[in-house]
Amino acid sequence: MAVGGPGIAFDGVDLTLGHTEILRQVNLQVGGGSVHALVGPNGGGKSSLFKALLGQVPHRGQISLSWPGEQPGVVAYVPQALAFDAGLPMTVMDFMGAMCQRRPVFLGLSARWQAPVRQALQQVGMLEKAHRRMGALSGGERQRVLLAQALIPSPDLVLLDEPMSALDEAGEAIFETLLGHWRAARVTVLWIEHDLDAVTRLADHVSGLSRQVLFDGPAAQTLTPQRVLSLFSSRQRREDGREEQQDRGVA
């Protein structure tokens, strides 16, 4: 396992889906071992940048990871929401087993993973609900389970897609504790978040993304009201201009 997390370089990344331009010439540096937040309007390309990093969508340009050790480390991904059939008889423990072992879920969690899974669920306050059906959990509880699965095995790079969106106050406190743990362990965290106050408090670095990088710098100094207004209003101007062209019959 690598010691600490990797640095990430996005160099001239373009992404087009169909005829829609999603990302344009994204140039971005993420420091190894830092908590780096991405903020921007819905549809601005933040989740698509994650997908490009994970190799899930084709893109132009280059994305490179610089691992501090000789071998790549462990990458964990926490999606914004979990899509599944709420009627499935899958418990929290079943879900955790499906995420960390090849053994079929119906055979139960292997002895190897018993202690790590229990510890991860304990960290997010979900151990007492380990045998509850996933479909019976609240949105915030499911989000905690998603955070727990990111802890097994211990990650070196964590990708978080709006992890606070469904959390209650207690869940937010747990998330902040996890961020502190990752920072102390020099884990690289790339974090999509809409709560700008949380970003200002908790992130080391922030980048404003609306198809392209509009600003980039230390979180506490960079998230000024003027920059935030520019970030969100620039997307609105593009949408308004596109609608105006459509109204005029302009392609």
C-alpha cells in the first residue's frame, strides 16, 4: 500500500457526451494528502470529472495520478446516492459484504472481513443497525453506510460526490471526523460539495467548476462572495443565451 495519497493532475481535459460539451480544457492540480473540494452549479461537470478520473467515460486530455510509493494505492468512491430495489432482503451487513468480498452474499460475511466491517460501521454509527434491511434505512443512514464501505480496505484516495446531502446533524459530525482522520493519514480527498460553508471550514483547497475551472485556491481565502456569484451566474447566462438562441431559431 502506498504511504499517503496521490497527487492528481488534470491537463486539458475535454468531455463531450453526444453533442453536449460537458467539460472544456480543465486544468487542475490536486495535492497529495490534501482535502480538495469541487464546487459549482448542477450540470457544471463535477460528477463527470469524477467519471473521467475513474475511467467510466471517454475524454480528451490527460489525467495522471502520482502515487508516493512504488505501487498504486486503494481508491474509494462514495456516490451521491445509492440506487437499488428497496424491496430486496439485503441487510447492511450483506451490502458491506458485497462491497469487500467475492464470496456470495447469501453465504454471509467471511471471517476475514468480520472485524474490519464491524469497525467501519462503528465509525459511522451504524453498527447497531448492521442487520437492518437497506431498504428500511433513511437516506442519511444509507449515506453513512456508503461512507463505511469507503473505509474497507483503508483508502489512499477518496472520491466523495456530495456526501453531506442526506446527512443529519449527527451524520455531519461523523463525516467531519472522517475527514479529519483522512487528513491526518495523508489520504488524498477529492470532494464534490454544495455546502459552501462546510467547504470553507473543512477543505484545504477549492476549485470552482462550471464546464471549466473558474477559480482555484485555498478554501478559506478563495470562496469570496464575488467568486461564488460569478461561478453560479455564469452557468445561468449560458443557459439563458442558449434559450434565447432557440427562441430565435438559431442552431
